[in-house]
Amino acid sequence: MNVNHELTQRLDDSYMIEIGGSTWNPEKISIRRRYDNPGSGKFSPHGSSELPVCAIEDIVRVACENDLFDADTCAAMLSHLSASIQRIK
């Protein structure tokens, strides 16, 4: 993944969300949960899943159809989506 460091959000010392050109096609955007190995601090590809951004809608839809999120998580996602809609209008 060709990471865009300006879009990276560090969530704690060894965990962050990265966005950038995908591993399989640099023209496509992907996102991943990046975990660093405890001890060495180096990137752990086994604990860091990369997804194409276009797959996220399907994943969230299937999760919602199966009630995998609690009500507070659904409300938080709706709030984030609403804010995004306002920014991209």
C-alpha cells in the first residue's frame, strides 16, 4: 500500500488507520487497520487488513442486515456519514 501519511490517523501507540493507493492497483484507494508488532514496533502484515474503499459499503450493509452493530455504533456511524455528506455536497 502506498500510504498517504496526511490521511493517517493514529489511534494509539501501535494502531492506526491508513489510506492510500492499494497494493493491487495504485490507482485505486484502499484503507487498512495497521498494527505494529509489540516489541519491534515494525509493521505486522498479518494483523493489518487492507480493503478497497469500494468494498466497505457491502461489508457494512451485510453487517447491518445481520444486526452485528449495537445501537450506539449505528448512531455513531450515521453521525459520521451525515457529516461526510455535508462536506462533499
